[in-house]
Amino acid sequence: VTGYCAHLAPGPMMMVQPTIQMAEAYSKDRIAPMIRDSPKLTHLFGDPTSRSSGNTLLHKPFAGGHLTLAGSNAPAALAGRPIARLFLDEVDRYPPSAGTEGDPVTLAVRRTATFALRKILLASTPGVKGESRIEEAFLESDQRHYHVPCPDCQTRQTLRRQNLRWKELIAPCYACGECGSLIGEESKHRMTANGIWIAENPGPLVRGYHLNALYSPWAPWGDLIEEWQQAQGNPLRLQTFIN
């Protein structure tokens, strides 16, 4: 998203990670390779080694804007400049207060007040129910879930852990919630490619998206089943799996 905006919708952007150290690591591991490997972005951001570029680990200017990375525990960084596009990552790992300044999400969002076409994105793996920032934000949104079609009956549905089947089967399968057909892992890509987002709380202007690991191309159902079985009897491992 930051790469798209820098290229086609330039303006001041900020990405907030839980800590400054995580922001620095994200800049090194994710932002720098993206710029290096995308010719359009390489041209826009210029040579990061040039002294005149103003490019640092946490501040990357480009034609028409800049990308600033900050930690949620650094109030000065959150309150320092106007921002048109704000990306708040892993918000459930933010501290309750940025120093003595208050909620870091609120501090950062205030930076967008002067832009009519602002965009604010909150993303996170959820933490403890009832204390989760991302859960609260999602409940205030239009609550979109991703519905995929069964290859046999074509009924659209969300993927749920309870519908996984593996006992007495050669390979793990997913049981359709409508017709009961057993769906093999080889059908997952086709199902997700033909899925649609459905708002279950229509009305709010804020869009919210919920997606679990069953949809992921990098999380085979067999691996998730193994992780689920190993978590039984261990509350901390079970919490990690459910989250």
C-alpha cells in the first residue's frame, strides 16, 4: 500500500509499529527491499546512500511526499507532522499510552485532521478479547468477512476451524457447511480466488475486514490441524493458535 501511494497517490505517509526498534527492523526488512526491487519506486525515492537525499531509516522522502516510520511508544514522532495516509500495524501490541501523552492511536489519527482525502488503516492480530484495540475497531466497522464458494454446491460461506476433517482420511479436508462435501486442499486456491467480501454490519462508513489462517496460501490445513492438536492442554499455545 505504501508503494502504491508513493507511485500513484503521493503525499505524506506514516507507518506506526509497536516500538521504534520494530519500525527500524520493518524499514530494513520490508521497505528497503520493496524500494530496491521496484524500478518505479527506486526512481521515486532516489539513492538512499546520497547525503543530499534526506533518506534515513525512519524517514524516506520521495517526489510529492514522504514515508515516516515511527514507534507507538514515541509520542514526539506521533505528534510531529501532518499526515495524509496513516498505517497503524499490530495495534494490539501498542502500549496504553505513548509516554504521558495518551493513546498512541488517537495521537496518530489527529495528524490526519488537515487532509480531506485522508486514509487510516489499522491492522493487527487480535489480543485478549475485551481488551483488544483491533476487536473494538472491527466491531465499530461494517464487519466484512470473506465468503468462498463450495466447489460442489457453490454455496458461499466463511471458512471455520470446526469444519476441518482429518480423522480416518488420507489428507485433511474441509467439510462444506451446506452440503457436507469434503473439499481437498487443492481446491483452496480456486475457492479463495472466487470469494467475495460481505458486510455483516452494513451502515458504518468504516470498512472492517476479518480473515483467518484457513484462507492463507502459506498455512496448509494439515499444519493448522497439527498446531491445534499440539496446543491442547496448553492455555498459552491455545491462545496463540486462536488469535
